[in-house]
Amino acid sequence: MGATHQVNKPHKSRFSSKSSRNIHKTSVKDRLAIVQSSRNVGKGARATRLQRNKMIREQKKAAVLKEKRELSGSKCPPRVIVLFALRDTVDLEPVAVDLLSLLSNDSSAVLSETVASSEYRTRVTVLKAPHGDLQSCLEMAKVADLLIFVASVTARSLCEETDSYFIDSFGKHCLSIFKSLGLPSTAIFVRDLPTELKQRNELKKVCTSSLASEFPEDCKFYPADTKDDLHKFLSLFKEQRLKTPHWRTQRPYLTTNKVDAVYDGNSDKCTLVLSGYLRARNLSVNQLVHVSGAGDFQLGKIEVLKDPFALNSKKKQDLMDSDEMHDQEVIRSLVPDPEIQESLVVENTPDLIAGEQTWPTEAEMAQADEDRKQKKLRKRKLPAGTSEYQAAWIVDESDEEQSDCDNEDDMMLDEVNGLPGQEGNKYVDLDGDGASLRFGDSEDETDNDSVMMEVDNMTTEKIQDELKELKEAHAADEEYPDEVDTPLDVPARKRFAKYRGLKSFRTSSWDPKESLPQDYAKIFEFDNFKRTQKHVHAKALEWEDENREDNIPVGSYARLHIKEVPSIVVSKLRSLAQTTPVTTCGLLKHESKVSVLHFSVKKHETYDAPIKSKEELIFHVGFRQFVGRPTFSSEFINTDKNKMERFLHAGRFSVASIYAPISFPPLPTIVLKTVGDGAAPVVAAVGSLKTVDPDRIILKRLILTGYPQRVSKRKASVRHMFYNPEDVKWFKPVEIYTKRGLRGRIKEPVGTHGAMKCLLNGVLAQSDTVCLNLFKRSYPKWPTRHFPLLD
């Protein structure tokens, strides 16, 4: 017997493929064919994959190298460094002076905000955010390439609160707003550290551990007491790739601290002249521009000037602050072409003839004659001696039944079927409370209505009383949302004439083009907003790649001549430029036209006062500023209708809809509110631009409530919902429900005081409440002005 050789089954590796595990199922012939064919395919596929990966690596290396060369070259505009003090005790002036003296290599010369350093091969603009001025801090954060927060360790001994050693309430407030706006690259300077090494390291660790949770993970802490510390920071800074929010890369913008004007003999309007470096994108002279807070304008001329802070220049003079502005050398001048320049269209001109009644057609006249004949053939019971003229005004029981059948639809039509703004409609609604009877409908109000209290005539007691009423209404809206008491002296069918019932809020239809207000004749609408946005961005990129003659490239030092700017706006901009940089951004196509913009906003945690719908608010949308009177609404995913909210409630997102110039998202939004006459506005809400859609349906809901009087199984007698039998018949088609989940309908009126008999799907408890929902479409309020600096 020969020696035996044991053959074991090979172990299955966890890295084996399905083909290797099932290879025993194929024949040897087929196995060889598969291996030979896969060898050739594998070699080609592998080589292609390796070549593709190599090409991607080379493209990334080339992009990084190009970016580094641009950072140290003349094509890149100066980097904007904004210094922000975390406490009011921190002095920013020594930090700014040390940075600029290091970059200029001359501490004795008069330094400007912008310096070109040949040693560090970079150009820098240093801005100091004034502590306590929210408006200036917000505008500086919008243009900052690097946001440096300066902390001082001496504040630890001055502050009694253990959690607020290095940052005060204003610092936290601004930091939360900067996060909503989109933080650029950030760094933290730690000042006033001791010279002894051990104490220095310990205090730096304490500062780092205290502030690390407030900032992004990649934010680094740097000691900044001596010039050696700042030299180490600048050595790292010149090679650093800065992070920029995405919304700032979509449009060209220019920042300047000086405002000039050229008067053409017209005292009302003049030409605004702004100089600065162009950033982000190329700017066309035929493009519209937005001056922050002032509005949208056309360009009269663009002059490309010689760069006053070139890296290869030995000249240290500050040309930005020179009074001889016109002595600067003009390299190139661009004049707009009237044929291709974008027209400044803000509002649409409505066609007044389009709304007039036209003559009826022959088919309509024939149908009317046929209806008249059928009406004559119908037999009606009339009192003896009644004439034909008198009979036309008598409504019999058959007519009432017919009208009831017509109203059993899902929607109850208004008695007043005209546009909002018609005169003579007395019983309409303002905010769903009893006070609206005196004032009339909010949509019928004009901006100069006498109902609005004059701010000049309001005393301190009146302001306190008004604020108290507003807070009480806000609390009542949270506890009993949308509930309204039926008035005793006005019929409900007239009081709520503009409202209708819905069988189902989710599935019932509502025509978005029905009974639109007159303000909708002034706005513009897209057939497909997303497709238009995609086309506009693609066209902007195409124009930038073409190197058109009417464009100026990024990094150019240019002088913009903005024509037909109101003189009062120029005076306001001049005073504003002393503390805040004035930003001018280029607009994409259609962005000057007014439409209905929807923002997803959330009430800011530091703002406690109620924010009511249709109050005047200031919207900071990217570089632009709008004035709007929004309508707040909650958003539902599975329906095309959205419920209006009377107040912006804290702790949740709502949709704010306003009339404003079109903007293409994504754009961050900061909502400001003016708290008093002459006071600086405060941040009320934060969010982002959602979409532009005039057809978004916002429904205002009212809930009429009644209370059980008598209950008999599934039948119940309900009172205090109406006070007139005719009102019960009018609202009979609308479904009712109870707060405990029962549903039913109105059967008939009982008595003469508005009680009604109801039929429910269960037994009604005496402690339950019967409710009836009514809906009306709500629209934003047209603002008195579109931009904050306009009167």
C-alpha cells in the first residue's frame, strides 16, 4: 500500500470574488476561454483607469499651482482681513498697525488700509469692525476673505461670569449672525499673553478650550502680542487657501470706502462714482449693478485705472485717500452699448384695458335668451295681484334650495367677487379679530391710510399700550391659533364674505390665478423658474469665458460711474462710507424685476418681541438689501396650499413672502427690524432665499367656534357660532368638527337667534367645542419703498 497524500479543500478568502468561488461550476474549456478574454479586457481597462487617475491628479496640481501664482500675482485683488473684537475691552488699533507696518516695512509712514508687500508677495486690506455697530460689522463680514477674531486674556480677570471670559453678548450675537451669513476662513488672535513661557502656554490653552466650541474645527489660535508672532502668522497666511462662501462667487462685486459724485446740473439726480478692486467675476459695462442699500442702477461708464498697490511698485503713497481722484492714470475706458445694455425695469406696466368687460359673443347671448325662456316657463307660487316686476324680486323656496345646492361645493364663493381694492366693502377682515371691523380689510389699506398711527404723534404711553396689545395678541395666537369670535352686530355672511370653506385642505383645488390683487399686475413671473436660473448662470459663465470687450477682468482697479442716482441717496452713502464699506455687486439677468420672493426664516434667539405679518422689515439677501412687508406661512409637503401665520413664532422655520426684486438662490438672508424712530435696526430673523413663485398659495384660516346646548346621541344643538338663521343657511355646506376629533355637518337653524342643529359621527360631550374652518388667500403687502436708503 503506497503512501497516501491528503488533499484538503482550499479556504475561502473573504477577498475572493464571485467568479473565483463559482469557478468549479464551469467546464475547463469554458474556464480557459473566460480567463483568456478577461486578460485582454483587464489590461486595457486597467491602463485606461490608471491614465484617467493620472490626468485628474495633474489637473488638480495645475489648479492648485495656478491659484498659488494668482495669490501672489497682480491679477488677484488684495485680500480683505477683517478684525473683530470679541469684547469691547479689546483694542484693535495696535493689531492693525502692527500688521500694516509689517507688510509695508515702514512703521513711520502714514499707513492706509491697503498695503502691497513685496516681502510676503501679497496684498492685504485690513478693516476694523467697530464693536457695537451691527450694521457695519455685517457689511464687513460680507466682503471678508479672512475674519480674525481678537481675544484678550486680561478680560478673564475683569469678567465675573465664568462662561464669558473672552467673549461678551455682542460678540456672541455677531458670531451667530456671521454663521447664518456663511463664515469665510477664520482665525483667532490671542492678545495680552504674559512673557513667561509656562504661564503663556497655560493661558493660551484656557482661551482655546473656552472658545473652541464657538468656532469651526479648522479655526486656529495664534498669539499676536509681538511682531514676531504676527510675522509667523503672515508667513502661513500668504500660502493659505482661503475658504469663501459659495454665494459670493456667483456675482461680481466691488468694495470701496470712498463715495464721490458728479453733478450734471440736475439737483435731484447725479452720477455716483465708486472706485475699488473687482472681485469674484468679470463685470460688464452693459450689466446692471446694485449699490448696497441704495437700489439697482445702470452704468454710465467704467474706467480701468492703474493699480495703486501693485506688487512691483516702489511707491508707498496712499492713492485711495487722495483728493485728486481724477489725476489717476486711466488705462482703459468702457462705454455701454445702448442696443445691448440691460434696461432698468423694476415694475411691470399693467394693461388697464385688459381688465375691462368685453362685449358678449353671439353664443353667450343665445344661451342667455334660452335661460330666460326656461325661467318664464317655470311655475312659481306668487301672491295675488303681483306684477311681473315685483315677481322678479321675490325668492321662493325652490330658489333657496337651488342656491343651497350650488353652495354645497368645496369652495364658498365671495359675495364681493371683485379685486381687493374695491370701495364700498365695509365688512371685511384685517387680522381676524374684532378690531378689524373698524378698520376694513388689510389688503384694501393704502400706505397712507389714516388707520396707521402717526409715529410723531405717539406718546410713550401709546407706544407701551400698543406693544402690550401686540404681545397679548401674539400670546392668544399661540394658545388659540386662528380662533375668531363672530360679531354680534354684523351678519357673519357679510363679515366673512371673502372667505370660503374647503372640504379638504390637502386635496381640495384652489386656482392660483383666481381673483388676484391689483399688485400682481406690477410683478413678473417665470414659466419655469429652475430652468431659467440654470440658463442665466450658464449664460453668465459663457460670457465670462468669451473674454468680451465690454468686460473688465477680476482684480482690476476700476472706477464705476453709476448714473441717475438720487442726490439724497448719495449724501446718505457718503456719511455711511465713513464707518462701513459700500459694496456694489453686478446683477444677473432679470434680477432687477419685482416678483414674489419666498424666504425660509427663523426668529433669532436674541429677539423676543413679536413679529407680525405685513410689518415692514429690512432683508439683507447676499450683497443686496430690500424692504418688504412679508406674509408668514407654514409649509406643507404633500399639498399645494400653505397656511398663513399671523406672527413669526420662535423655535421653528416659516416662509416669509414679500414683493421684492428677483434674486436667484442660494443666498443667505438676515432680517432686520427698526425698533424705534432713529434707532439702529436689530436682527429679528435669519434664513435663506427659497424660491421665486407668485403662484404659491397662502391661505389665511379662521376658526368659528360654537358650544353644545343640547345633545341627543349623534344630534346636537349648538349656539354662539352664529347669531342669525340666515348665517346658518349660508354656511350650511361647510363641514364642522370638534376639538376632540368628531366630524359632522350643519343640518338646519333652530329658532331666531342663530342656534343650529348639527349631525355628528359620534356622541358630543358637553365640554367639547364645535369648530368651522374658513379660508381666504393672503398676499404680501406692497412696500412703501423697495430699498432702505430711498425715501
